[in-house]
Amino acid sequence: MSFYKEAAEEDECCYLRRYGQIYDKTLEESVADLIEKVIATTERIRKILGESPAREAWENFASGYIHSGLYCHRYRWKEVVPEYF
């Protein structure tokens, strides 16, 4: 979630820039790779947990984590999607 902030500040030490350097990929390719990995991991977690109380707990945690990042001023999401703030 911090990529926009890091990119806007031209932070050379962010995960995606390092990923791109290691795998010889552009930032756009690195973002696409990471998105694919997050989706695949989420699907794998959901499959493993099935329809269980653990799955519900995980979904609640994931949702809360995402929402806390969206409303944390540090990540500067208001600059990306101002219509939501």
C-alpha cells in the first residue's frame, strides 16, 4: 500500500523497486507481478480455510488491514483517489 508514497517521493529502497532490480523488471511489471501474487495467495488462503471460523477471522483481519492502510495519511491515498475521502 505504500508504493504510491514511495514512488512519489522517489524512494529507491522500496520493495517494488528492489524487486524490479532483482528480476530485471520495470515498475509496472513489478506491480503486475505483485498483484498476481497477492491474488493467488488470497485464493490459496481462502481455499485452505474453507468456510470456517478461521476463514471469517482471516477475512476480518484482511479487511481491517486494508482499511487501516487506506485511511492512514502516511500512504497518501487521498492524492490517488480523492473521491473516497
